[in-house]
Amino acid sequence: MSGNPLQDFTLQALKIYGTSASSELQRRLAIDRTLCGTHCETCRKTTFPPRDFCPSCFTNEVSWQEIGDGATLYAFTSQNRALRFSHPEVIGVVDIPGVGLVMSPIAGTLETLKLGQALACEVIDLHEGLCAWRFCPVENT
Amino acid sequence: MSTNPLTIAGISTTPVTRDLPTPLLDACSTVARSAVQDAGLAPSEIDGLFLTPASMSGEPWLMYAANLAEHLGLTTKGLVLVENGGATALLALRSAMDAVALGRCKAALVVASDTRPLLDTNHFESFIRNVAFTTAALYGGVNAVLGCGPPIPIYAMSHQRYMHEFGVTEEEIALSSVRMREHAALHPMAQFRERISVADVLNSKPLSPPIHLLQAASISSGACALVVTTPERATEKGRPVVEITGYGEHHHPSHFIPRSGSITQFESVTEAAKSAFAEGGIAPKDVDVAEVYGVFGATELILYEDLGFCSKGEGAHFLADGRSTFGGDVVINPSGGRLSMGHPAGATPLYEVAEVVRQLWGEAPGKQVDDATVGLVHAEHGMMNGSVVMTLEKRS
């Protein structure tokens, strides 16, 4: 136990509601500092959230692939009361070519962000042993 | 395999309220017994009990189905508890329909209920544990780390894209809240009945821009029960028989934000509606009264379009022109809908069925839709990741 209830309870919850792939995603975020999906060697589709199989053809022949290049801002908002962000921080959906729509925190403000703008991915540390990803407008990175 | 025709023979609902005035088991027991009485059946004639979890938002209840069956004293040939988000109650009804249609049960009782979550905000660790576990359960082990609260932001982004893609204004979307409140003002069971204006909506507290407080369904409490049986068992009260004529269900392989597809047009709604209309042998223009699962202002309009009541992008004009209210093409959400009736999510779809059936019986608790003959009910889970659509028709 770290003494930080949010960290401890989130890690406990992820043991119940997570998967082996979500654990591996966390490892890659923490160590490699990359956001990854899984790529099917058979049907060539890339999936996020990652899985240890392909949800299109059910093969186990998947490999980890870094994603995020070419992302654009598809939608964004904020939330008055949320667990890890609150107004004016922004949560959004990014459109990643070859992957599709992915939820993500967005760096920026509701007033300055624009639909369709180019974004780049960065990894953020939430607590020890727990990371997330965030997309930032390209001109700010 | 031939199947039996189906009808709703009895209904009972509590008013939708912030909290239930009685313990949950008392509320469920009361509506269950009232619905059986309303159907003109004896308790011994009920041979199926189909349930939602006692509360989707509140405390978990281990072996609730057995608990309620024991409490009611019912012997059954089917005792089933169903859960799938906002569609839960309609899927419990579907299980009951299947049992009666196949002859496995002769008369099935469906009971749905929900209560607000009682978060222990006085004890920090207990509160954080509850929120962390709920977040992980709701969004899964990958997206849980983003720390989103209730899924209001997800609907807010649909609202934003809807305005962007179809050139709809904030004022036009706000009118959907005003219209739902006009309907609720006439309905004695609705939670929110004070009339509001577009300015009231847009001046209410922002929750997740562009969604304001008066554009979001409240988290409410309520209990509702129905009896499903075959028409010959339902004719003794002298009511017209309301037959379930069509059913459609479609689930996109996504949960909240779909990796592929749109967040302003929902495949689950269009496909479930297509199936239900085909099975019912009707078209959207034939529907007189509908209850749809519009939990946010823009969602209400998107549903009008995706269910086929108007063209894509025309929902705001359809509403503003009075085509979705009394005297229009179809009366949608005469109960006040999710925005004003109140939203006990686990029970909401059964309240929708109750409203439509009572309208078709000519027994509307609020304003009666003139000459209502054909009805439609829609429910969904996630953000329209899955939908259920049912059509009903009054038989002469």
C-alpha cells in the first residue's frame, strides 16, 4: 500500500477489471513511454484498447504496435467532477489513422482547441506504477 | 417453431422520485402485486419472474431474484435476472416475452427498479474506493486510467459533433428539454414538471460543455412491473388488447466511444428499428406514440432521426415544427421522457413500455394521445452501442 488511496484502489480495481493486455499496455507506457495497440498479423487490423487476440478474426497472432501518428482532434469537452480531471482540463476523442477513435485527455483549453487539429501523443505519470496517455496540439509540442 | 402472440396485461409504476419513499423490496413487491392485480390474474397464475438488478446505481444485492421470488411467494418455471446497462429492463421483458412465446411460461411478471447511488462522502477512503472501482468497471481496464466520471462527457462530445456535422444550434437542441418539460407538466408521475424556457436551459449549470444541467437526465429512483401473457388471458378486464408486434435488437461491438463508426448516427438504433418495423409490418409514419431513451438533449433529436421519424440532420426542425408532440406526426415521450420524467436507469425502459401501453389502452396518466393505435419503445446501453426497439399495436 502506498498510502495514496486513489493509487491503491485504482491498482486493485485494474487487477479485477483489467486484462493481461492492459497490464502490458501499462508496462509499455511506463518503461517504453509509448502508446501501443495490437496489430493482427492475419487481417492486418490494429486494435485499441489492445488485446492478446484479434477481435476481427480471433487469431492469437498479434503484435504490439506504437500508435498515435497523424492523430487529429475529433471531439472534446470537460467535466465538472471527474476522478482524474476536472474543468477546465479537457477530455476528448482523437481519430488515429488505421486505428479509429480513441478517448484521451487533451492538452489545451476549450477555448483554443479546434476540431480537426493535428495532435501528438505523450505519456503522463499518474502515480508510481500507473500511467496514462495524453494528446497535445502539434504546434505546442 | 410456432410462437404465441404476446400482450401486456397489467402494469404498475411508482412515481419517479429522487429517492424511493419506502425500502426497495417494499417498492418492488408493491408494483409486482399491483401489476398482477391490474392484469386480473391470481398470484398462482404467474409462472415466470423476470427482473433487473434491484439497483444498477446503488448497492449490489446478492441473489436478489431468489430473494424477491421468496418474498412474493411465487412458484415459477422461469426466474431470471438480466443486466445490460440502460437496456436492462427491456431485455428482462424480452426474456419474459421469449418464455411466454415459446410456451415455457403462461404469464410472466417483469419487475424493474433502480435507486440513486448512496456514496459515502463522509469517509474519504470508502468514497475513493467506490469511485475507483466503479470507474474501472464502467470503462474497463484500459480507459479507467483516464478517470472519467459518469459518461456525460461522452454524450457531450456526441452533442458537439452533432452541431458540427449538421449545423444545428445550441438553441435548437435546448428546445428538446423545453418540449420534454411541456409533456411532463401534464404527467402526474413525472419527477420534473415546472415549465422551462430555452434561456433557462442554456443558463443552467454547464456539466460537460455543451451539455447543461437541464439537458441531462437526472439519476432517479423508481420501480415498475408488467405482466406479459397471451391475448386470451388478457381480455377479461374489457380493455383493448395491446399486442407486441415487432422486436429488434442490435449491438455494435463497442462500449461508449466506438473505434469505428459515428457518434452522431447510431447503427444500433437504425438496425434495431429496421428489425422491429419489419417484424411489426409497419413503418415509422404509422407510429402514433413513442417513448425513446433520450438521456441528453442532442440524443433526443438523434434518436428521432435514427428511428426514422425524420431525415438525418432534421431532428431539430422536426421538433421545432411540432411534429413530435400532441397534434403532430407522432407524440414522442408524452411522459416527459428521460429529461423530465426522471431516469431510474435500470427501470426506465419498463416505464417507457408502461406509458405506451397505457396510451394504447386509452388510460394515459397524463395527456392522452388521440386515437393512439400503434406505439414504439426504444432503449439503449452505453452511448447507443446497443439498442432495443419494440412496436406495439392496439387490436380492436
